[in-house]
Amino acid sequence: MFYNKIISMYFAYCNSLVDIGCGRGDFLFVARNKAKIVIGCDIDVKPLIVLHLYGFDVVQCDASYLPFKDDSFDGAFFPTL
């Protein structure tokens, strides 16, 4: 799968990841098996509700104004920006 390769290449040693613009969570579903902490962010609340039902930590926010302190995550995935 595409995301397995991305994670192996760029996020192999990350314990915490944030997916900015996560949408339906395709990356999150793969990353949850690789990192201890995985958080999804998106401006659209509808997919976040579904992801939350699947047990993901999610945050509704604009990618221009992320509500996290600097260095909160070991890696950030944001392919749509």
C-alpha cells in the first residue's frame, strides 16, 4: 500500500504523528499501526465524526492555524497543502 511505503520512508522512527487535512483518514488507518500517537486534523467536521467513532483522536481546525504547541509531534503528514 502507498501509505505503508511513505511511513517506512519518512516516519519509521516517529512515535507521534499528525495528519493535517486528514479527510477520510486513509493515512491514519495505516499510521495507527506504526506510531503510538496518531491525530487527524481537518476543517470539515463530518469525516472527523466518523474517524472519532473508529477511535481516532481528531481536531477540527484550519491548517493555517493548528492548535498544537511547537514540537508536539515527531512527524507531520500534509500531502494536500
